[in-house]
Amino acid sequence: MSIRHLEYLLNPKSVAVIGASKRAGSVGATVWRNLRAGSFGGAVFAVNPKYRKLDGETVFARPKDLPDAPDLAVICSPAGTVIELIDELAGCGCRAAIVMTAGLTKDQKQAMLDAARPGLLRVLGPNCLGLLSPHIGLNASFSHAQALAGQVAFVSQSGALVTAVLDWAGSRNIGFSHMVSLGEHADVDFGDLLDHLASDIRTRSILLYIESIESPAKFMSAARAAARNKPVIVVKAGRAGKGMAAAASHTGALAGADIVFDAAFRRAGMLRVDTLQDLFMAAETLARFASNRDQTMTLMTNGGGAGVMAADAAALSGVGLSEMSEKLRNQLDEVLPPTWSRSNPIDIIGDAPVERYCDTLQAVLADRTAGAVLFMHAPTAIVRSDEIARACAPMVRQATDRVLACWLGDESVAAARRIFEDAGAANYDTPEEAVRAFALLSTYRRNQTLMLEAPTADENGAPDIATARRVIDAALGDGREMLDEIEAKKLLHAYGIPVVRSVECGATAAAVVACAGEIGYPVVLKILSHDISHKSDVGGVALNLQDEGSLCAAAEQMLQRVKAAKPDARINGFSVQTMASMPYVQELIAGASVDPVFGPVILFGQGGTAVEVIADRAVALPPLNRVLGRELISRTRVARLLAGYRDHPPARQDAIADVLIGLSQMLADLPELAELDINPLWANHEGVLALDARIRLDAAKPAGAARFSIMPYPADLVESVPWQGETIVLRPIRPEDGPRHRAFAGRLGAEDLRLRFFSVRRELPQSELARLTQIDYSREMAFIAVKPGADGDETLGVVRAVCDPDNVEAEFAVIVRSDLKGKGLGGMLMDKLLRYLKARGTRRVIGHVLHDNKSMQGLAAHLGFKMRKHEIDDDATVWELSLQTEA
């Protein structure tokens, strides 16, 4: 289940406390007191067989004795009673329960869920603090304090943090729409609450405290959907957690590491912060300043020290300071003393009167090249801070998307801070905090961009899956997990990844000499053994062998070294490969593994034998495209070397990104892929070359597209169909369809746009076109009909459906190019969509059409939809179309 009945949990009209008590210090007594102490206006019932009256209220022995089924029940009774109580509550029509009780066993939790399921009763907990919904005065928790009403939702896996945040926020006048303690989240989890809060009109931003995630695909889909609508900010505990200690590859050793959570949050469009203080700081920034798109800042201060501190923070955070234009410098020369800084930071001198603040701020805001403006003020005895704030507030109110404020101090600047807050400015206690907030905003914007990327399956061309399958099936058929070097390179080559030429040969001097003669000197000699993963660690690699004599000597010495280092290793022979040479080369590592939480992940970083020591790496969740591949590269230190330096030309980063895309496709196509390292992967201005690779398989199939946390492009849904004497393609829409979708929209008549969008419009804005082409395939589907051509696909029509998170209902819409109406295209698209929805188990399909859209009404009737009229107002009538699909 997902959002079903969550409105009864978060906005109940009646609440029953089961285990309500008068015993001081008990959970039941605390919850009962909190409920009654708040301003909750609904009915509150006490349930406890030990009492007849409690605080003058009637107490009921059992839930079934209540006069009406409560919307929400709060269970504070012993673990042994929970299952029977849930069963009784579900039977009497209760729709949500908070189980505060701790100590339920795994079997008890499952029995509790089984009892709740027939009545679709939602369970929060067990072992949780409860929840608060301040807008309705609800405190269904055993917290020590009430919460202020506000527009921030806080969802926490830790009950203790809920109470700590209540204290912290109360002292800072921060209010909440909801505060929820998940506890052991047997039923209601992060994904459910993200789905609900994404459309909650009282919630402007969502804050999460996360310790673990049990349903990663559901979480990622819900997080991406929520992050499209409002800021989602995360604190994730356990940054120092260790990954798996034993792995056959460098990449595999990262499984379970915190770096993977980082990659997931980034790809979902969320913002991760390190502390609870940063959590609320980021919420404040995104609420007041999210529309800002500046990349640099101008610092304005009445004290040089504050400016220096802000400049230092900017340098450490990677925030650029704006170059001051000559025009702005000249303007400021006219209003500032001769001793002003004449650069950024702008120091207006400590004796600045009100007019100097106003003149400076006005000049800076008038210059768009100044970027964002950090207004800093340290209190002085010369002029009152609130007078400065009152004079500057009108300008701030007109430029809230550009001004951040830092009023240094406490009581003496409190009034000034409130004036700026009322004007809409984001306020910070210190210059460093303000700069850090601006840097977080930049990260947030970047994550929002990544969220919209939806890679297709064929960006690298069609792989040779048949060859890859033969290699994998042969190895698993031999009972082996590790591929040898020759097999690994065959697999890479099948996915378009350039590899150095290698030949397998026997473990004799004659065999290696024959192979070298075929390849040509100089050569590299490597040991071949299924028992040796890292060949260089046991002396199993010899480089730059120039002739037959050095090759034979190297083979003999290598056998001796390997036998001494790994006496039990089975030697299969040698591989002889070309001694590759590339000028200005950088050694990289690219890899793939399967994270225990988020499934397949991809790694990139600086390679070589010291890869663990250097620890220059970044990871990303597949699927990838070039945009995502280049972003992954950019998060490493080696990226600066790849950009070129001194006489080293820039490396071909698209070629590197194509390797990462190839790994992404391998993870989707080859579910047996467990760990993979390409190390070293050479890269320079000419391209890339894989010198060595290690691949481990697992017959349990831990990879594959079905294990991706983000659903890849569903290429299996592409089909060619005959239409009007030619062949067209019906396929899921792709992000790169954007330009063609704009051309398609340009060929829609005004009347067709009105019938589709229920409003008069000339064209679709770019933001809406992006939203229509960049979709989450796990929640939404859009099929387009295209006619292939030499200049690309020509879009003829589109049908789309958005499914609710429970996959119970999907709402559809369809439109065909205006000059192609009446030729059966709409019916083909609807048939494609209905087949898809039926296959995914969607139970009901609905749509809404205007009264004068007779063609759509006729098509719907032909397809078996039922129609029901809705009067919107005196001038508009809408028909609701509905179709029950077969299970």
C-alpha cells in the first residue's frame, strides 16, 4: 500500500487512545494528556478495560464498544495485545493506527499487517513516538511539547530526534505542517509519506531524517515525484558506515557504503545536508530563495572582518564572487567614502549611515552582473540596526530572489532581522552560514536537473548481447564466478568498450612466443588464473617485453612468483597483449557492483594499483546517459586533470561517458553481473582504452533492469505497426523527443489545444514540454506515434497516463496532430495504452473531456468507457470517462 487512507492518519476527525491511562509517566497517560491539551476539535475516545472514567470522560473497554469507528487509533498497550486490537479496529472500520508499542517480534509484526490488510487499515510504527499535525491541533504522540503550525513537514526514523527538533524549532519560532515518527515502519514508510506530502497543500517543504531504506525503488519513485513539486531535504545518519569488507573487485568493496545513498539522493532531486541545523537552514533557503539562478555572489558589509569571513567561506565552498563591473564601481565611488574597498566584498565602512546602505544596495541590485547579494551588518552605536533594515526593506521586498541577509549579533539586531524576514529575505546568523546556504542551493539546482534525466536504452548503439550471453553461460556452466581476462574483455567489447588486443595461450614458453609473434612486439604478459583476481599483487604482470628472450624469461619468472605467492592457485596459462601506448594518458577506473539497498551502481574515479589509497571516486545509479555520465566524472578530483593542464590536452570526456553508459547497459541486460572493474581505463584526447578488467558473476542474478532503483527506458514496449499504407512506431516517449514534441505542438490547432488542456493557449511553454517528455516510467507512461525519417522521428500523436502510487487508478489524455485526425491514430494509441495498463495491473482508467469534444467521447464509447457528466460552472461541462480493466 502507499497513500491509501493516509488522510485518516495525518488529518483525522476522531481519535481513540487504546491504553489511555492515569498512571503518571506511562505512554498511555502522556498520549491522552497531549491529545486533550491541544486544540484538536474532533472526538477523542479513551479505551482501557481497567477504567470506567478518565478525567471525567467515559472509557470504553474495547474498540468494538466505541460509538463510532475512529479515523485514527493510537495503541499504547502491551505487545501481546496489538494483533487482536488491529484485527478488531480493522473490522469496525478504523482506517489508521499508530502502534507506539515496542518489542514486537518479526512474526508479530507480520501478523499485525495481515490483520490490518482486509480493512486497508494503515499502521504507523510499531515502536514510534507518534505524530503531530499542528494545523488541526493534533498531538498524537508522547512528545514533551506541542508543535507550532507551519509549512514544513518533518519525517524521522528516530523518535528522539522528533522531540529534539521540537525543542530546537520552538525556540526559533519554526512551525510544521506535520511531524511524523516512523519507528520500525512496518507499513507506512518514507515512500508513502513522500507521496502524500507531495500534494499536501499545507506542506511547502519536506525534511527527512533517514537511517535505512527498505523499499528503494518505491522510495526513489516517490522521492522524485515529491521533489518535482517541493524541496525535499535529507539528513542521513551513518556516513561512517563500512561497506562490505570482502569483494573480488575494487568497486564491489563499496557495496553498502554511504556514498551510494549520496548518489541516490542526488539522482532523486533531493538535497542532502550533514546536520539538523543545516536541515532547517536549507529549508529556509529553498522556501525564500529557490528561484535564484545566480552562480556568483556580491558581498556587502559594514565591517571588513565579516567580508573576509564570507569570502573565505565562499572559497572553501566553491562559490564564486562576482567581478565588479566598471559601471558599478563608478556608481559606488559617488556614494561611498574614498576609503571603501572598491572591490568585492564591498566594505561601506563601519560608520555608514542609513543612506549609505540604501544607496549601495540600490546600485548593486541594479547591476545584474553582481549576482546574488549577501547583505551583512554588524551593530554599531552610530545608527540603529532596525532603522537600516526599515529603510532597505522595500528594496529587499522587490528582490527577495537575490538578497540573503546576515545581521550579526543577537538582541541588538533582532528587530532588524524580523523586518527583513517580513520583507521575504532569507536570514542567517553568520556569514559562513549564508554562504553555505547559497552553495547548497547550487547543489539543489544541479540535483533537480539530474532528476529530469531519463536515459534511453540505445545511446551507445545495440550491444552484442548474444556474445555476452555465451561468455556468461560458459563460465557459469563451468561452475565459475570469475571471468578470466580474455572473457572479461570479450564482454566489454560486446558493449562497445574499446579493449587492448589480447590472446590466450598455454603456460609454456613456446606458446607465449607464438602469440607474441602473432601480435607483434613489444607485448605485455599476464598470468591467467581463475583463482587470482588482482594479478599485479602476485607478480602476475610483465610489461614492455621487447623480444623473444625477455618474453621467455618473464614467463618463467612469473610462474615462480605466482607459485610462491599463491601456491594453491590453478594456472590456466598466460595472456599476451599489445603493449599499448597513448600520449598524455590518465589512468582511470570504471566499475559496477550491486548495492544491498539500491541495487546496481556504477563507479568512476582515478585508477591504478593504488586506487584504494587515492580514494578518488564517485558513484551513480543507472541508467546513465552522457549528461549523467559527465556529471559522474565531474564529481572526482581526476576530472580536473581530464580537463587538460599545461601541455596535456583535454581528454575526450564523451568517450569516457560512453564507457559508463556501456556499463549501465550491461547491468540492465546481464542480471548475473555482480562486480566489474576496468582498471586501468586509459583516457586521453583521442579516446579510451581498457587495459584490464575483472568481472564476477552470480547465478542468483543480483543485477538486471528489474533491480534498478530507477526504472530504465522500457525498450521492450517499442513496436512497429502498419498505418495508412506505411509503417509507424509506437514507443514510450524520451527526453530527447523534446524538440520534436515542440514541433508536434506547433502543428496543433488552437481548438485542439483547448480540448486537450481545457484552456486557450497558443503554444506549450518550454517548462511544460520538458515535463511532458521527461517522465518517471514507474509512475507515468506516454506513448508517441512516430514516423521514422532521414531527419529523425516525426511525432504524429501522443497518449499518456499518470498512475496513482497504489496503481489502482490511472488518468489518461490523448491528442493527435490536427491534420491527421479521423485516420484511426487516436484509437491505436489508446489501444496501446490500455494494453500497457492492463499488463501492469492498473484497475481503473479515467479521463476528463469537455462537452464539445465529441470525437473523444465517441472513441471512449467505442472502447467501452462509461461516461458521467460533471457541471463545472454555468459555462463548462466536463464528462468523466471511466473503464474498469480486467485483473
